[in-house]
Amino acid sequence: MHLLASNVGGPFEWFSQHIQTVAWPAIFIVIWRVSKYVERISTQAGKTIGQIDTMATNCFPTMQASLQKQDDLLHSMDVSLKTVAENSQRRRSDFQ
């Protein structure tokens, strides 16, 4: 009987005494994985910021110059079309 009474709390006591054997390494593994994840995210964010900076310094001025050329071309076409329209109206009025 004496052995039975001491074994009743045995599994719980054993578990509470040995939980740290499993818990501490598990905590360290979780912390290590989280740190790797944060490191990967920060590296990707750095690359993205670098690409945006490159676009801002290289691509946007080129695009602005191209759009300015297109704007000048459209203005020239507008003037030409106005001249053609005025000449057409003048010819119609001359013809009638």
C-alpha cells in the first residue's frame, strides 16, 4: 500500500519536473524561427525600398521626358488639326 500511495502523484510530479527539458529547447526553437522570419522580411523590405529608389532616380525622369515629348507632339497635332478645320470651313464658305 505504501508504494501505491507514493505513485499516485508520481506521473504529475515527474511531468512537472521534466517539462523544462522539453520546454526550454522548444522556446529557443520558436524564438530562432521567429528571428529568421523577421530577418527574411526585413531583407525583402530593404530590397523593395532599393528598387523603388532606383525607379525614382532612373525611370521617372526618363518617363517624364517621354511624356513631355508626347505632350509636345499632341500640341503640334492639335494646332495642325485646327488649321485643317479652319481651312475646311473657309473652303466650304468660299464654295457656297
